[in-house]
Amino acid sequence: MSNDVYSIFGNRVRTKLLLCLSHGEKNVTELIQNCGLSQSAVSQHLGKLRTSGMVTSEKIGKEVVYSIKYKKAIDISHMLMSLEEEVNKT
């Protein structure tokens, strides 16, 4: 397991996925629909989030459901997106 936390939060797509998961566990289809991301982007970045240990996955029937492992990841994601909005306003 790679615990490179800095690289996880250095990518906007992964930050967006964490924010989507902050509302509860979701499968890939739900993440694609709710986050407005492509299937390939979701799959690629979920793999990195799982490898980093930020996200856990559980197979339920035929689906794999993802959830956030650390609540602090949600807080950091919110702060980063808020900062991005503030910076872009100036």
C-alpha cells in the first residue's frame, strides 16, 4: 500500500471523487452519474484511492461499493475545492 497522501490530494479528479463519496458509499455507476466523470476516469482514480488507503471497497452481490476510510479526507477535499473557488474568483 502506498500512503502518498500528497499525491492523492494533488489531483482534482481524486478530490472530486472523495467529495462524491462523502455523501455515503457508492458503486462505480453511481460515481459516474453523480460526479460527472467518465467511466475510465472513475476506475483509474478509484484504483489510486484504494491503493493509497483513502478508500475501501466491498463486494456486495455483483457490485463493488466504495467508501471513504478517513473522515479527514472529506474535510481536506472540501477545503481544497473551496480554496480553488476562492482563487479562481480573483
